[in-house]
Amino acid sequence: MDEYLNFNILLNYKGGSMKSFVKYLLVLVLMLTFAVPVIADSEVEVTGQVRVRGEMQRKSFDANNDHFQDFTMMRSRINIKAKVDNNAYAFVQFQDSRTFGDYTQFGDIQSSGLNDGKNVDMHQAYIEATIWDNDEKYIGFKGGRFEFNWGSQRLLGSVDWHNVGRSWEGGMLWYKADDYTFTLATLKALELNDTDYNRDFDIYAGLLNLKELNLDLMALYELDSDTTALATDIKSLKRWTFAGYYTREYNQFTFDLDFAYQTGNMPDTRITPAPVPNSSEFDIAAYMVAFEVGYDLENDYNGTFAFGIDLASGDDDLTDSDYKVFDDLYYTGHKFNGYMDYFLHGGPNGLMNLYAKAGFDITDGWRIGGNFHIFRSAEDYVSNFDGTLTKSIGSEFDLTVSTTRIKGINMKWGASMFIANDDYAGNTDDAKQSGFWIYEQTTINF
């Protein structure tokens, strides 16, 4: 059997129902298995994950709207890794993401019906190889579709909590030495393939990891060349982000520091509300800093405590030519600004998040954790209640319980409450309610 035929079939899969996908996968695994003797030094590994999460939420602060939404999501992944000659491998990850009882992309019901939703996607598919190796120094590359995490994921993250997750299409080239690694990356955010001029959205990055210093540095450039919405040839975005991530452990303490500064140009079409006539260009000058101190009790309960601050700048004057609102880029927002996800996309006034975290083992295989957040805007905003200027937003408490007592299965329960201040909610206690959210998640890896 020709091993190249196997990979052609893999790449030509057009999607289909889950039943068709399972049949296809079984055939593929068998073909890869028989192909192993042909490729003398190859290894094929098949793994996967099924994750089901049910959620119930009421995120409105208006007491007249006390409706709870409830829904269940499922994410299924099949991973195939083929390793060749110890220096190169191909990785393919199929994924099906769905909400129970939802409609298919064609408008048909997907549960209880006989409809084919064609919902299977190629979440990742890439080639990675070492092209030069000299003892502990080597040059490697990766190309295709892949997840991209950097540092703590405060700026670049795959958002594993999400039912789909974020992946990129592009390439990476790196040089790894004894004490540092330097990486160049190019990512394609949007390909319009215009025949007359470039309208694409491209991202370029240079990454430096200093192993001995526990320090990661990044310079990232975003170029959105599309000008169709503008009256001039001003590009939609030209933005540099210079960032760093530092982490250190000292005795029982841990220290984590994220910092970033953004500069460049952007038109008013990206600003809401647009403060000046269309096509005016703004100079970007924004920053972010996040610092956390943690302490490990090193006892039988594996107790941990942490305190931190996360500050993203806002704009105090949208009528001038400077734009000071920090853009969180492509971060894993659920990890940082509260599990209820009220602040995934920031805002013109910026955000300050003061928080405390704690966690410990209840008993063997059971763990409990809690996070408390106090949110304020970085710059004054107009109160939704009385029209005065304020920075007050509210506070959030997140509680999580998890267990691994059932072999091969991870189960997690969570409950969160957000108490909004009158200025942010837009009403007083008589007409105001807190936001609530609860969930249960079960994950099995195989």
C-alpha cells in the first residue's frame, strides 16, 4: 500500500455526519497502521478527547429580566500524529463542536432528525521538523494550521475553554540554543485574494525566550491592508505590540509579570463611537501590565494563594488624535478577567482587575478553588445611573470544585456571581439583580 495515498485521502476528506466521520477515521487508522512497515522509521499515534459542558446563566442586571438560559455544549477531538525519522512529524486534529439541540449550518435540526450537519472541522493540521541539528542547537519550523500560545496567554492564547478554540494558519521558524530560543512567525488573519491590490490582514512576530532569566519577549506587527471602507488609502490597521512575560519561583513564592505597549496607526472606523469625520487616522499609545504573587503552602492539602492586578489602559479623551485603549489581541480572556466573561473585549475606558485566588485539596482526588475580583475602569466613564463620572464597576466571585476520582475522567463544577455597582448596572438595588452562572463539565482523554 502506498503511504502517500493515505495522506491524500486524509487531506481530501470533505466532512460529513459524525457516523461518516467515525467510519472514515477507522479506515484512516487502519491504512496508517499498514503503512508503518513501508515507512521504516515512522510512528503513528492516535489520541482524542470528548468534553461535555452544561451551563445555566442569568447575566442581566435588570430585575425585570430574571430569565435563566441553559444549554449544553460538546467538543470532540481526534488527534493523529505521525512521526518520521525522529526529526519530523505531521499532526492532524479533527474537531466537532456543537450545542445540543441546535440547528445545523443548513438550518436543519441536528438532534432527533435525519440531517447531515457536516460539522467536522480541521482544527489543526501542520508539519513540524528539525532542519538543522548540532548537539543541543537546532533550527526547526512549523507550517500549516496550529494553535499558538505565548507566555501566560495574556496576549496570545488558544482559548481551550471555548467550545471551538482558536487556531491560526501560517508558519514558524526558530533557532534554539542552550540558553535561548528565537522564533519568527507569520500568521494569516484574513486572505481576500484581491486581484487588484492587497487587502489581506497579516500578522508578523518575533519571539525571544531567555531560559536562564525565565523571560519571554515579543514584537508583534498587525497589518490590515484593507482600505475599502475608507475615503483615502489609510490602511485599516498598522499596530505594533511590544510585550514581555516574566515568571519566577523563589522558595514557596511564585511571581508572574505580563507587560505590553502598543503603538501604530488606525482609522476612526475601528473606534466606537467615531469621534471625528471618517478616514481620520489615530496614533496608538496604549499599555497593559499584569502582576501576580502566589504562595504555595506545601502541606497535605496542596494549598495555594495568590494576589494580583491586571490593568489595561483606556482613553481619557477620544477627541484628540491619540488612541490610548489597549487591545487585548488574541488572548485567553476566560483565564484572566473573571469566569463569567463580562470583559472579554475590553472597552474605551480600559479595565483594572484586582483579584485574589485560593485553592486546596479537599480529599484525595478532590479540589476546591475560589477567585474574587474587584473591577474598575482605568479611566472615568459616564454613569449609567445618574450621568456622573465614575470608575466603579463591580465585583465577581468564582467557585470551582473538581475531581479525578473516576479513572480516566475529569469532572468540574463551577458557580459564579457578579455584583454590579449602581453606576454600571444603571439602576438601584430595588431594580437591580446580580448576575449568576453555573456549569458542570466532564472531560475524557484517550
